[in-house]
Amino acid sequence: MKYVIGFLSILVSMSCLSQKEIKVLYIDASESQGRLYEMISKAKEIINEGENTLLYISNGSTPSYTTSNSEFDGTLNELIKGGILSPPSLLEDVNEIIEYFLMKVGLTT
């Protein structure tokens, strides 16, 4: 009976999260070249459209990401200060994003 209750509680929590809309804004800044300011402006426009946005900036093995509205500007400004940006590692990036969502529902630490 304990296992059934535990399973149902996990199922309900995942169902609640899955019904909440979350935008994932993935940025590969290594390909931006001269369009960096245009890209940051468009990202701010998308972020300001609503709540619950995950901003993920790929930078090889050192990506940055945030969901905090107060940190969006700082994270985007890191792009300008960052200098040379590494090309993305798509598999690692996907794993990081999945890990973030699993952490949000409490299935991993």
C-alpha cells in the first residue's frame, strides 16, 4: 500500500508540473558573430512576453541558465562580456535541460 501511495503522489506531482507552461529559450551564441545585440534584444522580447521561461545559453561545457526574472539581464549581458564562445554540445545541453526539469519535480538532486 505504501508503494501505491508513493507512486500516486509522484504521478500527481508530475501531472501538475506538466500542465504548467514553461518556455525554453535556447541560445547558441557561438554562431551569432555580428548579430549578438540583435539576438539579445529578441531574447528579452521573448522573455517579457510572459512568465515561466528557462533561458539556456550554450557555451560548450560551461553553459549558463536561469529561470529568475531578476537574473535574465545579467545572464544575457554575460554573452557580451564572455568573449570567445564555444560551440554547443547538443547532447550535454539536452541532458542539462532534462536534469533541470527532473530536479524541479524532485526526482533527482
